[in-house]
Amino acid sequence: MQVRPDELHTRTCRVVTHGRRTGAEHVVTVWFVIIERRFYAASRHGLRGDWLQNALEAGSLEVRSAKGSWQGAATLAAPEEIPQVLDAFAAKYRQHPSIIAAWRQDPPVFVRADLG
């Protein structure tokens, strides 16, 4: 039985996109948070991240875990969302305070997907 995205409590998940040129499936493992059925993940390589570029060009991405799979419209998180997103990451990944502190000083690029 598939759970709702907001019931997904794993530490990581897989983001699936398709190559902009090849169409080949591209899968990356990411840290993530869910806020009001919206999925947020940080791109380690900022706007240069291949999976992020794929998601933004396609306008969608797929989130996979052992509990299910969801697709949603992908955009960059709006600047006004970043404080709440960082707080959610800080709560979920509290065992990594140095990473969260660095993100607060220089926030990464966050993708947002509305998983409905």
C-alpha cells in the first residue's frame, strides 16, 4: 500500500528525472523534507546540478522510495520559502548541525515539487 508523501519518514529518497538530450532516466539520492505535501530537496551542485536542470526543463520530477512513487510539478523554491525549508531540514537532520549551519549561512538551491 502506497503512503501519502507527507507520511514518508525516510532519511533519503530517490529523485528521478530524464536527460534533457538523451531522455535516459537519471536517478539521484537526496535528503528531503515534505511541507504541506510539497517536496523539497537541495541540489548539491546548485543550478549546475544535472538532475535539477532536467527537472526544471521538464517541469516535473518523480520521487521514489520503498513506500511508493509520486510525480509532481517541479520549480525552484521561492526565496520566501527558504527559511521554513531550512527549519524543516534542521529538524529532520538535527544530527548534522554543521551542514545545516552552513546552509543557513549560504542556502543551497532547493527544488520544490507539488506532489498533490
